[in-house]
Amino acid sequence: MDFDRWLQEATENRPIEPIVLDVPIPITEIPTPALLLDEAKLLRNLNDMAELTRSAGLALRPHSKMHKSPMIAHLQLAHGASGICCAKVSEAEVMQRAGVNAILITSPVRDGRTLGRVAKLAQENQEMMIVIDAVEAAVSLNQALEASGQTHRLKVLIDIDPGLGRTGIAPEAGLLELAGTITESCNHLEFWGLQVYAGHCMHIESVDKRFTRYQRALAFGESAITLLTDAGYEIHLVSGGGTGSIEFEEGLGLLTEVQAGSYAFMDIEYRDIESRHGPIFDRFEIALSVLVTAISQPKSGAITVDAGFKSLASDKMAPEFLEIEGLTYFWGGDEHGIVRLDNPSVEVELGGKFKLITPHCDPTVNLHDYYYLVREEAVHELWPVSTRGCSQ
């Protein structure tokens, strides 16, 4: 089979529609491990972030790399989001096929074949944007758009490195060269603004330390804006930030839109960070959990559950049990977790099912095929994790 045709079919074959059950199933009866999504809590989280950004005078462009679901992207748009972010082109392909058009691709693209896919998306979608961070990338993208017969200019944001050293360009002379190349030499590109995303600041627990480091990171964006506006460039959009910076954005006044993502589900990382204005992160509820079953008890004082590295992201801390005290999870391998029993607040027996809070929601979601959508402790629908594994 032709490789490009295979790539296209791989995208087209990804499920994007929900499965609605004829009869709801109590969560105690579903096979585990299972990715549970509490619909009521999810909707409250979407409403709360929409209100926060609206009151701060900011647009909200949630990052879909967290939930990987067109169903949730459509809900976010319905709750006032201006668009979504996609980390990778393959994510954008699935989201666009599902009817989401206001897409910002937030990672630079250099591979020729992938640039061709960007051009195809742009040809069909005038709302799409992408970031670039190098002159060569701008020229290559323009050539791909030319080859595709592009009839409109693709809006691009220049990605500014906020001191992280991951992607982006420093606010120095090279930035002016890149802006000049886009505006003067790339007839299929339109310079639209900047991306200043300081992901390394989002999970710092101390609110004062987080603010200080974030302010330092945004200084790179401020320098970039000054450099470009002094040279006569108009900046329409400055995108960045996240769940961990939302309370700072209005006062700092740099961003025009926020790329928050984890607020929709929440996890241990975000649950544990401090806030300046009361328990702001308490208002975002734990909507996502992984349901597990106790399957074995080789010795007293501990019990084994059926979820390990293949069901829960292990890049951070260990998962915790939701609303249960006296249970401590330890990694037990690919398929298992070993749970220490310290006078638990609920009865723990073999065959019992329990909810775990995810340490890090993004990579945990990527380990599952479906969300089990829960209403009042029963599963009513299955929502596909449509961009699971979309890493290209």
C-alpha cells in the first residue's frame, strides 16, 4: 500500500463518535481498568474556566493533547472556547475530521511529509494556525502550501522560547529575520502573533515561586513584542499559559488567550499546587479517575489491584485513591498495583472496585481507548479517545 494513503486511512479510521448504551451499567459491573469521566464534574470545570477567562478578558483555547477527544473539544467550544490546541499534526487531522476547525498546532514541524499534511489541512480549513520557530521552517512550510495549490494565507504564530530551551526562538536579531521572512518571502503565510508557553512553570507548588518563575518566563515574550512592534510588526494574538498560570494572566497582561488543558479533568499534580486567592484549584473538581479491581491478596496488610504502568502514567508520583483514606498505592509492574492497607476508611475485599486519581492526566488518557462517561455512578456512554497515540 502507498504510505501516504496508509497514513490517511489511519486517520480516517479512528473512531470519533460516542457509543450510547441502551441500558446504563453501574460502574461496579464494568471491566477494569477503566477510565471514568464524571460528566457533571467535567461540565462544572468547563463552566468555571470559561468564567475565569471571560472575567479576565482572555480568550480560552484549551489544549486537546490532554483529553484527545473531539467530544470534549466540542463541549469546550460550546462553553465559550475560541478554539483548541493540538500538539501534533495527527491530532489536528482527527479533530478537523470531527468538525473542529479553530485549531492551533503548537509544535514546530520540519518533516517534509508532515508539512504536506499541514498543507492539506490548511487547504480545507481557513481557521487553522500553526507555530514556527525558524526561517528554514517558514520557507519549507510555504513551499508545501505552494505545492498544494493553497489559495489563502495560513496564519502563523512565532514560537518564543521562554527560557525552557525546548522549542521556540529567542527574542533577538534572529526573531526579526524570521518575521521578515514570513512577511516578505512567504506569500502563503501570514504573521499573526506569538506563542509564549512556559510549561515548566505550571506545576510549581508554591504560588509565590510559581509566579516569580512565570513572570521571568513571560519577560522573554515581552522582549519579543517590543522588538517586533518597534520594527513595525502588528501582533494580533499572544497565546500561552495554562491551568497553573490562569490566576496570574490578567495582572501580567501579556497573553490574549490561554492554552489551559488539565482544568477539565484535574490530577494530583494540579490538585497540590497553591493558589493566591483562596482555593481556586479546589473549584476544579477531580472529574477523571481510573477504576480498578482488587484481584489478589498474597499476604495480609496489602491487596493487589489490576492497574499498573500500562493503565496509569508513571512519570510523576504514584496514583491515590479517590475519597478513601488508609490505602496507599505502590507500583506493582505493568499490570498491577500493590495497595498497603492502613486501617482503610472503607471495607476492602477481593473483587471490590475502587477509583484512583491520576498522577498526570495527559499520559494516562493516552493509555486508554475509551472514556466511560459516568452519570450518578452509572456508565451511560463510551467516548473514544480518538487521538490516542497521535504522536506525529
